[in-house]
Amino acid sequence: MLEKARVSFFLASRSITRGNKGITIFTVFVLTLIFIQLVLFSSMLAGVTLKFNELMVNFQTGNVVVEPKEEERYIEDASALQKKIESLPQVVGASARLKTTGNFRYKEKEIGATIYGIDSADETFVTGLEDAIISGEFLSRPDKGEIILGREVSGGFGALMESRSLGGAEVGDTVELTIGGVTREFRVKGIYTTRYFMADASAYLTRADLEEMLGIEGRDFAQEIAVKTADGTPEYDTRTALLSLGIGENIRTWNEFAGILRLIESTLGMVRNIMNAIGLLIAFVIIFVVIYVNIVNKKRQIGVQKAIGIEQNVIIASFVLQAMLYAGAGVILGYVFVRFGLVPYTVSHPVEVPLGSMSLRLDNAEALNRAVLLFLSSVVGSVIPAYKLAQKDLLDLIWGK
Amino acid sequence: MEKIRKHTKDAVKSMDEIRKQTENTVKGMDIIRKSTDDTITDTIIESIDITRTFKMGEVEVRALRSVNVKIRRGEFIAIMGPSGSGKTTLLNQLGLLDTPNSGKVIIDGSDTSRLSDSEKGKFRLHNLGYVFQDYALLPELNAMENVYISLMMQGKSKTECESAAAEILAAVGLGDRLQQLPSKMSGGQQQRVSIARALAHSPEVLFADEPCANLDSETSKEVLDLFEKFNQEKGQTIVMVTHEEWHAEYADRVIRLKDGIVQE
């Protein structure tokens, strides 16, 4: 058994090292491209998912959100609870927010949006909103009658749903906001974009202004407390720590807010699987054709090998090994190219997509899975032609029939 | 009188017994002589009534018609005949590269008609060697590797393979070209590598199908001298197809074929 494997390996390695270099280079090149194609979509999807997650955490929810108890509208005594939360060592910051929906009116246009009332100083510790300002300035604590708008509300700045925005409200303009029948005018202090359309379809004003509009001035209410934790802290641990503080409010991690994102992710996952299946089919056909052409050109050699007593299985195994070596080289080159070339490149030069700047993210387990699939394709794609030919009559092979 | 008759009767009986014993002795002697004859002739290959028919479209070509040949161990045989007489077909049957439609090929006492394809492969690997008209070397293997590939298949270690290959290549005059690829060799050199490959595993029989067909006279002579050397010095049995009379002069015996029938 071992000597047979030795002969197969010997024939395969000599065929690769001393055979037609052009065929070897072409085959490996094609297999490299196929592997890249197989992992690229996964990497893109992983990059998009990561971006989604980052956007959720960095611009909307923080890591964990504390919400009112069941059947209650507000968190009462929010400042005390916020301080309690901030006392946890892993908590970087907490922002108590009021949250409601309201109608904006600007010139002839009217749209609905989510309105947050925030303490700007606290918010800075939780989200990156301040850095997301693209025009004007972020809110400051003493501001009154000032508002910042997401670009999907203001319009302009490349908003994705321009027609459903205010059509180009700018910093310094006055917009009219109606909440629960109360209407007030606000001066646009800043416009922000996170490039995440859900986060960009909101507006922020000071908590004092929103309290006033909701008629809850001085009541120390909040509708959610967004909590940001140190990098790498598992959300589950934070939740446990918060519960151990005796917090009876509803505690949810950012993941639980990502419903629509998960839907998009799983849709993309299906597309990825289809692409993978097509990629593998192409890989199979290419491997089949390359190996078949290779074998047909070696008909006489196979005949001679059989004549001098080399077993059919050994001959077939030598071609399968050859295909596996080609696939191995393709996988390694493809992996090196993606892992050490494409991924670092997109990290330093992110691709601009509607979601924002996106980098590729290569998951090693996924790459291994694709490598195994490519290997299996190459085995099947080589066994069939090799077996068919090696089965032929010895003299037909020798005479090249 | 009665006594004399009885004695005479006994004497006749004894005579009959003596005759019977003598007959048995002669019979035994015959058996001994026959087996001695067999030992002396020591047949290595015997074909019994082999017939080979090829189908070419609708037409059936009878390449061999009830061919019976016997080849003794250590013989150098040349198979000759005009084109289409069945020389190569006969060689392929004797060398187990093809299977006759009927008849048997017995090699060294083994009836090969009973062997499966894979058993035939193993038999060829251990007992037979081949030299083809166009050398049939594996282009991706160098001289040494071409020679030891069958030894490798037999399970010999790398060292054994290499030393055996180097030895036989030196014996065919290519001791300085062990690492040379076939594409870098002349026809004569390639044919010598092919001979070395055929002989590396010390086969019972070496089959050569027009080994000098692609070579000039001088190189042909070198190749034939090599055959003669291995035949005379090592007692190598050789069966060679040729169409040149002067090649046949190297052989101990010529089997002539015409229209698939042995002529003499």
C-alpha cells in the first residue's frame, strides 16, 4: 500500500516539476482565482456584517441598552440609575435618552423621524455622533432650541432617501418640529451621517428641550440608557453585572436591536451559498477539463506504465494527487493573496459603500471550508477522467487510440 | 513327464514375469528420458493454438491462426515476416500485452489465460521486460528514474532502486547519464535506457518490438550487441520482432510468420 502511494506521489511530483510549466501555472492560477472568488464574497459579507454591528454599537445603541420595566413608559430617577451603571468598571459611559417620534416641517416638506433628547456630554462617551457631524457642530449642554439632523432627515450630503427627506435643510435653517401636538421651531446646529441609514434617519436635541415638549420637565425621566463598555467586554457579562446591581429594568444587548440587519445578513448568506455553489461548479469543470486534457495527452505514457506493470490504481492516484497539489497551491496562493494582500489593503484603503467604509474580513474557518470544497472538487474532477482512461485497453493506450 | 511339464510351465511363467518386469523397466526408462528431455529443453514460453482476430469496422482480420511456438530458457528468438504477418501481435500475446481470442500462453509453467488483468500486470512487473520501437520512456523521468520505476513498484527501497538502476545503466554504457531526461538523449541512448528499464528487475523474458526500427545501422548494431551480451553472459531469454535479416543473425532461432501462420 505504502509503496503504491510512493509511486503515485513520485509520478505526480515529477509530472508537476518536469511537465509542461505553462499548464501547471495556468491550472494553479485558475484555481487561485476560484479560491479567491469563493472566499471573497464571504469576506465581503463578513466585512458588511462587522460594519453593521459597528454602526449599531457606535452610533445607536452602545453595547447594552437599559429600557423601562414592562408596562412602564419611562425609567424613573434616571440620573441615579445612570450613576449606578457608570460605577461598573467595564462601563466607559452611559447616556440617558428620551426617545420619541415627531414630524418635521421645512419649507413645503414634511417628514417623520425618530427624535432623541440627550445630554450631549454623556452621549459623547457612548456614541460617535460628535465625530459623525459633517456640517455645523454637535450639541452642547446649554443649547436651547438647537437640533442636529441626520442626513436622511435634512437631505443632501448623499442621503440615500433624498425624496423622503426635508430636501436640503442646512445648518442655520429653522425647522418646525411637532411632537404629540406640540410644535416648536429649532435651528439646525449640525448635520451628521454615520452612513447607516437607520441611524441617519434621526434627530437629536437636548434632553431639556424634549422634556419640555413632552411636558415632563424636571422629572428625571429617560426612555433608554445606552451603555458603552470597554472593548472586548462580552455583552452577556455586562448584562449579568447590571443585573447584579439590582437593576430591575429591562436590559437588552445591541444584538437584539439588529433584527433587520440579521435579515439582510441571512439574505446575503443565501446569495453567498449560491455563489459558492456556482464557483465550485466552475472549479469542477475547469479541473475536469485541465486534467482531462493532461491525461489525453499522456495516453501512450499511461499505456507504457500499465505495460511495465504499474497498477491502474497507482496511475489514477498519481493524477488525483497532481490535481490535489494544484488545488493545494491554488488554495495557499489564494489565501496568502486575500489574507496578506487584499484584506490589509482594504483595511488601509476601505471600500466606500453606501453603508460606509468597508474592509474585507477573512474568517479562517470559512477559508478552510472553501479549501476543503475545492479539494473535493479537484479529487472528483480528476478521478473521473483518470479512471475512464486507465480502464482502456492496454494496446489501445499504447497505440494512442 | 508330468514333472518335466510342470517345470517347463514354471519356466514359461518366470519368463513371462521377466518380460513383464523388463517392459516396466523400459517404460520407466522412457518416463525418465522424457523428463530429462524436458529439463534439457526447459521451455519458458509455450503458445498453444493461439488465435487473434481484430475487428476493423465490418471486416474481421485474423492476425494469428492457431500459432504454436515453444521458446526455451536462454534462447534469443527473432520473429520475422512481412508486414501484416502478425509478428507484433504474436509478441503481444507472448508478452501478455494482449489476450488471444483462443488458445493459451504458458510462461514458466503458468497458464496465463487464467490470469485477470491485474494479475497479468503483476506478472509483467515481476517476470517480463519490454523494449518498444519508439523507446516509450516516460518524458518526465530521467534515465535513472525511468529504469527504477518498476523496481519502486515492486516495493524496493530508494537505495536499492538507485543502485540497481545505476548498475544496469552502466552496463548499457550510460553510467554517466543517470540524471539525463529522455528529451536530452539521442535515439540510441533512449533505446539503451529502455533496455536498461526492461532488464532492471531481471525478467524471465525480454520482449523487443522492432527495437532498431528508428535507429541507424551503427546504433542498431550497438543495441543488438547489447542484446547479444545479455543473452550470452546472463542467459537472458529474448524475443525480438524484426524485419531485417541481419538483425536475425544475432538470434539463435527465427520464427517466421506469414498471414498469421508459423512457417518453420
